[in-house]
Amino acid sequence: MEPLQTDIVVIGAGPGGYTAAFYAADHGRKVLLVEREARLGGVCLNRGCIPSKALLNAAHVLTVAREAEHWGLHFGPPQVDLNRLRAWKESILQKLGNGVSQLAQRRNVQVLPGRGYFEDSETLRVETPNGQQFVRFNHAIVATGSKPAMPRAFDLGNPRIMTSTEALELEDIPPTLLVVGGGYIGMELGTVYATLGSQVVVVEAAPQILTGADPDLARPIAARAARRFKEIRTGVKVLDMATRGAQIKVTLEWNGERREELYDRVLVAVGRVPNADDLGLENTRVTRDEKGFIEVDAYQQTQDPRILAIGDIAGGVLLAHKASREARIAVERILGESATAEDFIIPAVVFTDPELAWCGLTEAEARARGLAVEVAKFPWSASGRALTFDRPDGLTKLVVDPETERILGVGIVGHGAGELIAEGVVALEMGATAMDLALSVHPHPTLSETLMECAEVFYGYATHAIARKRRAEAEAGATAG
């Protein structure tokens, strides 16, 4: 076959890849999008963000039905039809995947199915179902994402040892499930399986689950999970796994004691690794770091002037919305426009029950940097809307510069925190002060009010909470007296 000629070739059709392809096409560039999977959308759409949230929604409905009894609402025992649940989940993925394909067609983005391999810095070989196809390009954007990590000691080739990919297939509801890793993937999928009927044990090597979040925000999640899961253990080291009949024997070390336990299934959720192998990067000037991620500058440029990288493959926080933002930065760099190298705000959301979200600096990060900050908190037990949801276990938190009163970070734990955090992102992007937030009228009764009242807590006059006056004001008042 004759080589295809294109201005920009994008390798990987996940949220970063297809965003880059569409954005470049919208700017008049000829774009070719290479994807090895049958359905566009990448890990997020097919084996990550979307299917996990569908299952979490099903788990939420079950939870609400069970907890409604003390409201005076009584339902019969739930019956879970796994086949129909899987089919419903798959229908969502198919609909979204078809939507991405249609958007590509309408933008005249050519989609080439197959695996891409760099022959050199201007040629990509694509192994398609119909044979090899060479692509000559002016620029390439690598957006091949990441995959679940599986330590060698756990990789027995036994289907009862799962990563998130297999866990989302929901083949069955195991009587017992060990989740190795108390990060967001382990806690989210642990929530799904525990709600559907598994006895779930979560083990985490760190001193707390959800490392990276402030402990006071992670605490309500741990408290609720402790009631739902069989057990949550921290400071645990998993040493070995072995097949024992129809179960998995797990050897672990906890509190200085070595023990062996049997589980029907094990979910390994200990992080992700880049999909950077077998790309032919060694035939280019692209460099990788010690963990295998492609090294890029603030404009997503690699050491090879023709090749850029975005999303998980470029390291940093491995989030879909981060990849989408980097896609635009990379394309703007190629277009020669004023792409910015400035930091942008990347919110993090954990879709546990309750949800956890934050943006900007956490309190722990601010303290570690030696920054002088003040923290304001508004408990959801004082929120009328939270009480109508029967979910008073939430907390809204602001990290504020005491001198400028500028908001440095926002953290929220509670029902719908993932939807609420966007206001915090806007506040940080706009350089808002706590007063800006306090003076912005929020509708009542809503959970969004907790952000306004949290800002009022900072000044000492929150309507629905008793808050101390700011130290500077108190000192000024004492001096005047």
C-alpha cells in the first residue's frame, strides 16, 4: 500500500487522543487517528471511568433502597440480574463509542484501526487487520494511555486474580474478595462488589486509604466503608499469592505478623503503568523516565521535535480530564499559537460513597511546602439539603492564604462532591478570594451552599455554623478596646 500522508497523526483514541484529533481538525489540519481497539474512547470509556461509574450507580441505588427503611420506605430484598446489568453497562459504552466515531467522521478525521509503531521520526507503521500501512506525518501525538499494574508475584495467570479491567466485566459476585490497594480504584470497585454481596477485605500498604487526600476528608469514606466492607487494613504488605483449589491463597504481613488467607477472588489495584512498549520509540529521539513514562516539557513536547505526548503516557496524574487539557496544549503548540505552559487546575474525584473531590493545594501539601495557610471547614451536618439526602457525613473545606485571602485549595467529601468541585476549580482559576465566594449568592437548599458557608466560616459569620473570628480581626478588636 502507498504511504498515507497527513499533517498530524494521533496514536490512541482515548479522551486525550480523540480530543487532540478533533481540536486539530477544527483548526483545519489533516488528521489521522490510529486506534488498536475496536471501539474508540480508550480505557476511560471502555474499561475505566464510564463502566465503573455505571456500576457505582447501580450500587448506589441498592444502598438507597436498603437505607430507606428508617425513612418509612420498605422494599423487598433486591434481586441482581448480572446479565442484564452487564448488558446495560455495555449499551452505555456502545452508545458513547458510536458517538465518538460519528464525531470523527463529521470532522473528516480518518480513523485507522491497528497498532502504531514508529519507524523513524516522520514515519509510523500501522499493523492493520488488512496488513501494514505506512503513515508519513509532520507531527505525531502519542496518547496511548496506561494499563493496570500487575506485580510479578501476583501474576499467576489465574483469572481469579483480577485487575480493574477484569473486575469491571462483573463475571460473578465472589463470596469473598481481597482488594490489594486502598486507592481510588480499589475503593470504588470494592464498593461495587461489597454492595452486590461480596465480603470485601481491603489491604493498603500506606498508613491510610486514599493517600493524597487530606485525612479529614478521607475519614468519612473510611468510616462508611468500615460498615460496608468486612475489613479495611492499612500498613499491610502482600508478599505472595498462589492457587489453592478454587481459591487464591494470599500471604501477607500485618502488624509484624505473617499470615495466610484464602479468597475466592483478588483484585489487584496498585497503580498503573504506561503503554509505552512496542511503539518504536527507540527509533526516535523520544526519551522515557525511570518508570517508563514519556518525558515532555510544559508544552507536551518530547525530545523529538516532531513528536508530542499527552495523557497517561506522559505521566503526572493519570486522569482523563488532564489528558483532554493536554491535548489542546499540544495541538496549539503544533499550530504555533500562544499555548500556555502555566499550571492549570486539575480536580481529582473519587467516586466512592461518599464521594471525595479536591482541587488546588490540599492542606497537607500546603503544610509540607511551609506555606502559611488558614483552613475553614463547614460540616454537612449543618446543611439542610444534606439532611434531606440523609447524608450529613460530608465536609467542605477551604485552604486560604491568610494574607491575601486568596483560595489555594478546595476539598469536599460527601454526596455529589464530584459535581460540586467544579465551582472550586473556577474559583482557583479566577484567583478568587474567600470573600468572593462568601458574597456569591447560592440557591437554598442546595449542597452548593456549603461552599459559600465555608467561606463565611473563614470570616467567622457563617449562618449555620459557629465559627471563630479571624485572628487578625480579633486582634484588631482587642487593640481598639
